[in-house]
Amino acid sequence: MKFDELQQVAETYNIGKGGKDGWLTLETGDNKVRIVSEYEVLAKHWSGKKAVICVGKEHGCILCKTAEGEKPNKPVAKFLLWVIDRKDNKLKIAELGWTVVKAIGDLQQDEDYKFSVLPDYDINIKKTVKGSGTQPSDTEYTVIPARENKPLTPEEIDLIKDLTSIQEVIKSFKEKALKEYQAMGIGSESEEVPPHIDEEAPED
């Protein structure tokens, strides 16, 4: 999806109002990256510190189903995209929250930093943790664009030319979740709890 489609995503998911190998880990302080793909949305349901990938109510996601009178367990949108991590110049998948991708989308509309499809400069995702750092509100993210455009090097262009698309990555996640559903006999009529896909909630 394109960054100029963020408003549509915001309306769909009602948002914007108010470490492992191959994945980008946002550390406290500076996290300089180069975005090399458009993003795709991965929806998740949260249960404490664990997350369950939402495969869609139409595919039997029982966390999308609620009994009459119960509060809906709405999925949360996460945004996946490929980046070059400037710490080691390796390709990684970044899983970002709304705050960060909205800031990137705002840059696209900015007179000084506007871009067509992808930023042609590096960005710094600055992570600040306040207080105990145990609550989501304790962590803040600021997106700082580089002052100058920086073309990708021939080596970097060669690195990204055979990337697996983010669409395929998300498709594989959902297929894995569906297979685990099926192995446990979970279907659209089941009331069983689906398997947890992730051990810990990723950062916003």
C-alpha cells in the first residue's frame, strides 16, 4: 500500500485519533533506516502481552466474534515494510505502529520532504522512554528525516531487487495461523481460543 492511502487505513481500523533476526528492533535512542518498500497492514488481536494474528472473521477468526453484550475485541493495525537498518546496513522487516507511519506519511505532504512513492532519504525513528517504561504511554516515537537526499548505492539496489514482497510475508503469517486453527479443530463455529502466534507484543 502507498503512504498516501494512510487515511483509508485510519478509517478502517479507527486509529490516528487521539529482535528477532531479520526484524528491526527499535532501541531507545536513534534508529536510522532507509525505507525500501511500501507498507502492508497486519491486523492483530491483543491478549495481555501476547498477540494473535487476525485472519479475518470470514476465515473463522473467533476473536472477531463476540457474544451479545460483550465488548468487541477489535484488531490493531500494524504496518510492515522493508528497511535497510543503518546500524549494520542489513535488510530487515520493520513492524511499526500508527504514530510512526503517520509521521512518515506527513513527510510525503511536506514541502521540504515530499516524495512520490518512497522517501529518497534516510529517516531516524527516535525512541524515548519515560518513567518506568512499563506502560505504552511511557514510550514516544519521533520521526526525523535526513536533511539531504541520499541515492541508494549500486550494492543496495542489488540487495533489494529480489526481496520477497511484504504481501507474501503477511500471506505466509496468515496461512500459518490458519493451519494452526485447523490443527486444533477451530472453525467459524468454534468457541475455542486460537493459538497465540507471538510471545510478546511488538512496540508501537
